[in-house]
Amino acid sequence: MAEDLAEDVGEQEKPDPNATSIRTVVVAVLINLLVTMAKAVAALLTGSAAMAAETTHSVADTANEVLLYIGVRRGLRPPDEQHPFGYGQSRYFWSLLAAVGVFVIGGLVAIWDGVQTLIHAEPLTDVPVGLAVIVVSAVLEGVSWRTARRELRSEAAARNLDISTYIATSSNPTPTTVFYEDTAALIGLALAFAALLLHWWTGSAVPDGIASLLIGLLLIVASLLLVRRNAALLIDESAPAAAREGLRSLVLEEPWVAEVPNLKAVRIGPSQLLVIVRVVPCGDAEFNAVDLVAKIGKLRAKLMAIPAVIQAEITPVAG
């Protein structure tokens, strides 16, 4: 039963996939540094607002992924007197900062560039160079995107979920943030590519300005999705209903437990749960206080055997 429950409690197959998350972030940072430099050169050579927006986008992505790395490292610190359940929730704080960074640095600057281009349209130069840089950047971004997607797919498969459902319920914000950022980057590159082609064919700077505006809106949408998810996790989100029911069933397997009037399972970090249970002992059971303490201790150990359960508190109550 405990093994089956481990797949339902949410990323329970490991206490915390930190190594995979760190690798995902490091790959994303290195790739974004290369992409940022390439886009900056292309933006200077072409004068394209869309390329300038994409350069800003990559700068924001790089800074955000550094924040994600800091969050992962800080989240690894062990529990102490001031933080008895550890620092897992610091991951959500740093991921929230990263999400806001996408909005402030990326989205607003891209929209500003687009508006300025539409007001003060100027012809582009070296368009073929810009197109070539976009293709190379797309290949590099695709590597980062595939790395994040591979992590998400692996964690989703462990829970028997599709990726979209897993992203909506996952307590690990790192691969989700990288995946959203890289998806937005690939879409943004496609918009910039289309804008440069249209300018090359028509000589109009309007497509370039519109593409910059669309890239800005795209970044804002991605940011809002990330902010909403991390905000939910920061305020002690409950584990999914299926996980709570699995835990309840596990407790009710004990022959001395008659009822479970209340069970709370709260996420206190990626793949980390605090479980608080109230149980009603069987009325006809014959055991003294020492026996009851021993049975509660065994039940607590049973719950703590689930990798994701960091702490379990069991309180007997009258029926």
C-alpha cells in the first residue's frame, strides 16, 4: 500500500529531484548566455525591435534562471531551530521572483520597444544575419526546452500523469519555470523570424513593431501563469485530494483506528509534505496509554516511510 501511495502523493518517488533541477537550470543558464550574446549582435546589426525584445527576453531569462539556481541551493539547507521543517519553501520565493522578472524586465521592455518602433519606424539592415541568428538561437533554446521537458515528463510518468496535468499540480517549480520560459522564447523567436521576413519582403517596419508587442504580451502571460502557481504553493497548498485519500486509507488500515475525522497534508516544499492526522481509537480496543503511544509511534513511522512525508503528527481524539 505504501508503495502504491508513493505515486499518488505527488512527486513521491524521491524526496526531492534536486540534482535534476540543478542540471536543468545550469543547462538553461549556459544556453541563454550564448543566445543573449547572439541576439544582441543581431539586434545591433539589424536595428530590429523584435530582435531587441528577444535580447531583453534572453537577459531576463538568464537572470531568472540564476534566481532559480539560488532557490534550489537554498532549499537544500537542512532544518534548524528557526526552520524546523527545512527551507523547501524558499524555492517558491525565488521562483516567484523569477516570474516577476519575466514580467518586469522582459514583457514591459518588449512592449515599449514595439510602441517606439511603430511610432518611429526605421528600415532594418542585415536582415539575413538576423534570420541566421534566430535559427541558431532556436536550436539552442530547443536544447534547453527539451531538457526541461524531459524532467517534467519523467516526473509526470512517475505519477501516471500527462505533462499538462503534472505542471498544474507539481510542487517542483524549477523545471516548470524553465519550460515556460523556453516555450515563450521559442514562440518569440518564431515571431521575430516572421517579422524580419515580412520587413525584408515589404520594406515596412510595422511587422517588426507588432512582433515586439506580441513578444511582450507573451512574456506577460507566461509570467502570470508562473506567479499564480508559485503564489499558491507559498501559502501552504494542500496535497491533491487523491493523495489525501490515500493517506487516510493508509491510516484506516490500522486495526485500532476507528475513524479519521481530520487529515491535513500540506506542501512545505518540493516533494515535501507535513501530515497532521486526528484519529479516533476503536472503542472496544483494550490497551492502556503505553500501548496507545506505541501504536501511534508505529503509525507515524509508517507514514514517515513515504519519501515525501517530512513530518507526521498524530493526535488521538474522542469519537
